Amino acid sequence: MHYLLRTWTLLLVLGASLLTVTSSCSKKENPAPAPTTGAVEGLISPVGSITTVTATSSGGLTFPVVPNGASGAFALPELAAGTYVLSFTPASGYVAPSPRTVDVVAGKTTAAGTVSVSGNGTPRGTVSWMKDGTAYSSTVLSGLINNQSFSLEAAAANPTFTDNVRLDVPLGITGPGTYSLAGSSDPRSNTADYWRTSGTVTTSYTTQLRLTSPTTGINGTGTLTVSSYDAATRTMSGTFAFNAYNLDNGLNNVVRVDITNGTFTIRF
């Protein structure tokens, strides 16, 4: 009886071992399928300069993605292996960079690198100033900034009126420095302007030298100081202040406005 019990026990142990070996063999005979897709990753600089990155396959299929709004990173996952062309849709104020060709390898992530985006000369950022003890700030900017021209205009609106400031350095700004805003008889002279629009009425003030009678010879003064300037990142910041005149009502009714504590931090 004991002999039979030991025999059955031995057979059960051998059977379990055989099942384990068979199971192991079955797993080795069915490996996981090889990956058929890969991914592309990259970075947009500066952040916000590109609205969409699009990967186009050799067959014409397109795969768009929006870069991360905080970091500028973008990722295109699960692309079939092959060659793709990356194209970039610029945000307002930027120039589209050249397309890039990347090869996607199954099971791997292809690095597209950093895509540097240049501005088109349109200023973007913040301009602030003081007038009559009231502070104004604007992100509604316009103008053109490059090596041959500096024209920066900011508009600050409220329900009653809109205040505008414009700074002009016609020969351009290429680095830190201080520039006079006192107009002269030279049409290329640096100037500053301020105007307020209320309904259909606009009252304008300028530092430009007045050359017509009876207000000939009257002009304002002011300075524009560029404290930081980076041509590579197309950024600059600085300060400004000026006094300007409205001479529309003749010599006996000259009105002056003082703009103080002006600052600007812009990308162009």
C-alpha cells in the first residue's frame, strides 16, 4: 500500500514538472510582436512661436500636433516607420522656419532637435507709461523693428477713450544705448507721439519740430534708453520719457503732455 502511494506521488510530481516545461516551451515559441511604429520629439523656441507642427509621410498622410504651451515641446507618437517632412505653422509675428526631414524607426524615438523661430519684425510684449499721475499698460502693440527701423506703437484702451504712444527711431536700433526723441527739421529724426481718441475726436501731441507758422520752432524733448538687446533671440527692453505738444490751436493755445516712467519689454 505504501509502495503504491509513493509511486502515485512520484508520478504527480513528474507530471507537474512536465507541464511546467511544456508551458515554458510554449512561451518561447510565441514571442511578442515586433513594433511597427516609432515617434518624433522636438522643441520650439521661443515658446508660442509655432501653432502647429505637421509631419507629412512620403505617401502624403499628415499628422498635426500642437506644441506644449508652457515648454514648447512637441511629440508625434505612433508614426509608421519611414521618412517624414516636418513643417511649422507660425504664430502671428513670426516667420515659418524651413521644413525638416526625419526618419522614423520602429520602436524608437527620433529627436527633431530645437526648432528656432525668428520674428518678422512685429513687436510683441508689454509697454507701460505714466500720464498725469495715471498708469497705463498695453500688450496691444504694432510697428516694425529691424536693423533699419524702430517704430513701436502701444494702445491702452478703456471704456471712455484710447491712449496711444509711438516711439520712432527711423535709422533703427542695433544695441543698448540712449536715443534722443527730440524732433528736428530732418525727416529722419527720432520722434515720440502721443494721442488720445474719444469717440470720433482725436487729440495728438508730438515732439516733432514744427516748421509752419505761427508755431515754427516749437518741439518736444525726450529720451529712449535701450538697456538690453539680444539680436539672436530678437528681444529688447528699456525705458522712455518725453514731453510733446499739441499746436493745432496756434501759438497762444499750446498744450503740452508729459509721458513719464515709460518701460518696454518686447520681442520682435
